[in-house]
Amino acid sequence: MSTDHQKYSTENQSDAIKQYAEARGIEIVRTYEDAGKSGLKIEGRDALRQLIEDVQSGSTDFTLVLVYDVSRWGRFQDADESAYYEYICRRAGIAVEYCAEQFDNDGSPISTIVKGVKRAMAGEYSRELSTKVFAGQGRLIEKGYRQGGPAGFGLRRTLIDEHGVIKGLLERGEHKSIQTDRVILTLGPAEEVDLVRSIYRAFVHRGYSEREIADDLNQRGVPTDLGRPWTRGTVHQILINEKYVGDNVWNRRSFKLKKKRVANEPEMWIRAQDVFQAVVERELFEAARTIINARSFRLSDEETRQ
């Protein structure tokens, strides 16, 4: 069993399977349950992996596997994957019956065709859901709401209700518990805000490098928002992150349908300008960006000449 919404809650599935078994005089000796798993990949599906391992070991104490419906193997993007797991069971002499399907899993051409269609539909459901979720998250970004990630030095995550009324600050590791609540970024403590602005001024007006700024902060005993020493990288992230000018940027990286995480091209990013209170002026931010881009271009040009 696995679950992806209320219809397929593990409790509902379990009840349906028990009723199916009782009506046919079948004794349930073991249950394999992957609660709260999406079913897009077998990784993380410990119960399914255990079932396959037990079946392949040849030492099972059962001869029949009851499955709620065809999609419960998983909503794999390759429909043949779920067919393969059923085949492993049959090859080991263990039959598979579907408790909520309107066909007999008897190996007939009709049942084979129906299962193939349902497996494809299960994968398509995940693709459609992914598209809808992505669109919904994009709309929230455009309205200025955060979609995960830490606030960063000089900023704080603030929880608001559906009417925009502030409910309080979220500490690191805390998340909203009510679906209609939203998270926005607000200015952090004044000393952190002033420090971020001083980082930009040191970089743009005084010509300090990220390393020099980090060394200065560490010598002064100023920790990062994580309580760690500053590095060139942490300073650089402050200088390039658009949230410091009040912009909300999302989809820099994608991890759709449990596939490999990839970096997206800038034209695929979803951006909303001036939706947060800015820590630094846009002119100062753009000046820092110009310096960084020019430096990157210069380094690339030198590498080309070499």
C-alpha cells in the first residue's frame, strides 16, 4: 500500500483489502505499507522493496499478494516498472489480486490491456499533478510568498494568515501548519540589516573582496545567521541574492517527478520584483552585480587566451 490523497489513505486501503480477504476466506499474514509516499520512485518505498526482497528470497509464508489497485505499485513515469514488480511476484509463484479493480487479474488479454492502460494513467496523473502544483507555486511567488528555504542573514520569515494579517515570526526549522497561511520575508534585527548594507558598501565603494569582507567580520567576532564563521561564499551569496532588493525568485533549480535536480536557465526562473521590503537599494545591488559579472567575464576571457 502507498498513499497520495484521501481516497488512497492507508486506512481506507487497509479496510478495503481486509473486506476483500474476509469475503473470500483469505487470511492476511503480513502487511507491506508505505505510508505517505508518492510512489514516483521505488527509492524510499521501504515496504515495497521488502516485499520484492521477500518474494525473491523464496522463503515467503504466503502465496498471494492483495493490492488495492493497479496504481498502488507506484505512479512510475515508466509504466513497465510497476508491471515488472508484479511479474517478479508471478515468477516466484505468488499470485496478485487487485481488490478495487473491476477485472480479474487472470492473465487474459483483456486484463493485460486494462492493466497497461491503468499503469499509463497512473503515471500521467503524476505528470498532470506536477504541472498543476508548479503553476500554483508560481502564482504564490508572484504574490510575494516564500516557497521554502531559509530567510538568510538580515531577513526573517514571517507568517501571515489568508487576510495578510501577521501571525508571528517563524524560527529556523519551523513551518506553517495551516494550509491557508503564507510566509513572507521581512527585515531582521537592525544590527543584521546594517551589517548587510555595510557588506555592499565595502564591496562596491571600498573595493573589498568577498574574502576580505569575511575576514573582517570574523575578526570582529560577528557570526553568520547559522552561528558560523563567514566565508567568501557566504558573503558572495549575500551580494548576489535578489531577496536583498525585495525580489522573490523561484525555480532556479528543478526536481520534478523525483528526477535528478537540475539548474534551470534564467529565463525559466519565476521572478516577482519589489514584493519584500528591500534591505539594500536596487542601485547598490546592481552595482555589486556589475562588478561580479565583469570579474567573471574577465576571468573567462583570460582562460580563453590561455
